[in-house]
Amino acid sequence: MDEALATLLIKIIAEKKSDLESLILNGAKDFDEYNYLRGRYNSLDDVELEIRELQKRIGEHDDRSSNT
């Protein structure tokens, strides 16, 4: 994964998470909406973690490739 692409994806995810935080903190209209927003937030968290782990694995692979 290109470093610039990964950085851009993480930035977009952070913006979306911030928007969801605002919606949650400003008050969901009911508990169902709150749970829906929390679910979306947690999904974005999961995707962000996957991207960071992929970046790390690719970086380690690149380091091994350049050493041989």
C-alpha cells in the first residue's frame, strides 16, 4: 500500500470519526440511533486499525526485501 494513500485514508477516517463523535455528543434522538452511531464509529476504528497494521506489515516486508 502506498504510504500517501494510507495516510490519506487514515485522515479521512479520522474526519468521519470526528463527525460521528459530534453527532453522539450532541445527542442522538433515541437509543437505537445512539447504538447505530456507535456501531459506525467502531467500524471506522476497526478499518483504521487494519490500515495501520497493513502499513506496518508492508514496511517490515520492504525492510526485509531491501536487506537481501
